[in-house]
Amino acid sequence: MTFAEKFTEKGQYYASKIQQNKYMQAISIGLMTLLPIMIIGAFSTLLSSMQIGVYQSMIAPFRDIIALPAQFTTNALAIYAAFSIAYKLAGLYGKEGLIPGFVSLFSFLVLTPISVFEDGELVINALTFDWLGARGLFAAMIVGVLTARLYVFFVDKNLVITMPEGVPPTIAKTFSGLVPAVLVAVLFTITAGLWKMTEFGSFHQFVYTILQIPLQSLGGSIWSLCIALLLMQLLWVFGIHGAAVVFGIIQPIMTVLSLENLAAYEAGEPMPNIVTGAFWSIYANFSAMLGLIVVLLFLSKSKQFKTIGKLGAPGAVFGIHEPLIFGLPIVMNPILAIPYILSPVVCVILGYILTITNILPIPIGMQVPFGAPVVLSGVLQGSWKLAAAQLLMIPLCALIYYPFVRILDKKNAEQELAQETQEKAAEQSMDRVIS
């Protein structure tokens, strides 16, 4: 067995383990389920905060109303995440997800500190948005996983109320989940009380200080992004779905970083993070493969390459690259593997340099749906400059791809010419025989 075969076999084994992990699946799919909510909030933020003087003057009387959806979507996303992650995880264990979803929502809220405000003789207890948005998202993930897993554990231990036959299924399901739900709720209520006695004051503060900030610092660096990108591209070269593996790990971090930027943009404050999921999408997802398309369509002589370029172009515009990866192929192709791995890394490093030098703006962190085309995906991140950068990086990537494609193109063109010559000779021979 060759090294490539061994790497592919081991890579597929570990990739399968990561993809089949129920906790990773629940977090990943749970967050993806929230995409409509995130898009609603992102558009609300974009429409209310676009820094155009004439536009801001025009919407001034209605700005608070336009910004209202963002307050209950982007700034409260942790609430939705706590429910959706628990719902999905319970489903992966074959259990009805609604009750554990609601219990997770309760558990998250009971762990959230209550703020007390005094206005003269009036004392107000308020649940602020401080921990309901990006700052509380990691806590929501943990709570969602723990509540669902505990609920499933209690159900599997048969700690349920069994109703007699003839009781409607809906009522029977409700009562069967009653005891597990109460047990989980009691556990998290006690946990909330215990956290109040610690130096952190709350579970949210502990997770944010000990886990979320270090992970964001690690995942939000350009070098971490490059390593993740290199790993993803390398897995694709060996025929493994690199995006599914890598995004399953980094998606929670990238989502939090993007949401922090979006909240800062809405508040009119400087955006804290350069490297986010939005940054990845703008610089790593389009220009590299569109550069390859340019080479295939306009600089190659092989009919096969031109045909693959025509077939792959529409998908590449929308960030869909499988026709090129498996059509050329790039998979198990050591020549094309080099520019395939190198070009997106060059794009993100160049994008980072142009951002820290204030030539390009920081992406606002909008959750753009998968399939949004090049240019539009840049514009939706708050500036036409980002869209222009996407376009200008296409010829750069074409230059990276050209010498490598040229090697294969020359070989393919010679083979096609030889085949055409043989076919013509065969036709001429057949004509002579017939005549």
C-alpha cells in the first residue's frame, strides 16, 4: 500500500469519526438550523447601520424599528442555539426533541445572571442581553449538549411515567418526558446556585473567561486560519470532504467571531475581529477556483480542459467546486494539488495584510447563505471594496494555477491531437476500402 493510499484510508477513518460524532453533529447542524434567524438579524443590522449620510438621514425616524429584529435575533442567538442543539442531539439519540429543547432553554436561562437596577424605591430585576448573544454562545452549546444528554440518559434508565393504553399519544409523550425534564431542571437550578458562590459569579462568565476567550484568540488568528485552510484543501486532494471535517470543528468559533463583529457594527463601534467566518468566505471560497476557471477557459488548449472549465464555471461563481475537484481531477493529482492548496492561502494572507493596513475594511460578519455568488457575498459584508478584492484576486490565482495547468494541458493536447490523427487515418483507410 502506497503512502497516498495509507493517508487516504487513515484520513477517511478519522474524518468519518469526526463527522459521525453526535455532539459535533448536533452543534454543527443546530447552528446551521439558525441560519434564517441569523440572516434576518444580519439584514436588519445592515439596513439600519449602513454608513451613508443621505441614507441615514432618510431612515432616521424609523432606524430603531429597522434595528429591532437584530436585537431579538443576532443579540439573542444563544437562546435559539440552546434549544436547537438540544433538539438535534436528542433526535440523534432517537428521542423526541421538543421537551429536551425546552429544558435546555430553561437551563440556559436559569444559569444566566439577573441584573438588579434601582430607580428610587423601585427595584427592577432584568434579564439583560449581555449573555444572550455572541458572549453566551459557547455556554449555550455546552448547555444544549449537556441537557439533551442527561435527558436521554434518564429516559434510557426508564425514569419515565408510563401512561395506560388509550391515552392519546401526545399526552403520553408529554408525561413520559416529565420526570427526566424535572430532574434535569433541578440539576441545572442547583448548578446555577453553586456558580453564584464562585469568584466567577455565573456559569456564563466562567465559560467566557476560561474557554471562549482563549478559543477565540486561537481560532481568530491568521495562522490558525491558514492551518485550517491547508488541512481542508489537503483532505480534498485525497478525496475526503475537507469542508465537512474542518468546518465541523471551527464553525462554532467562526460563528462567534462573526457575531461579535455584527454586534459592533450595529452599535457603531470598531469591529474587534479580522479573521471570522465572513473573512474566510470572502477570501478563500471564490477567487482561487475562479482563477482556475480562467486558465481552463482562456489559456488552455486541451478540449477536455475547456469543457471542464465550461461545466465548472457556473458552480464556481456560487462557491460550488466539486465538478472541478473531481472532474479535472484535483483529487490524487500531485501537480494540481500544489496550486489548489496554495492559492486560497495566498488570498487570505493578502486579504489579511490589506485589512490590517486599512486598505480593505473588516467584513461586518453577516451570515451570508451558502450559494451567494462572488461579488454579492463581498457587498453583503458591508463594502464594495470587498467585492472588488474578490475580483482582483482572480487573476492572481490564475497566475498561480497557470504553470501547473500548462504541464497537464500540453500533455492532454498532444494526446487529443494524436487521437484525432489516428481517427482521421482510420477514416481514410475505411474510405479506401469502401471505394
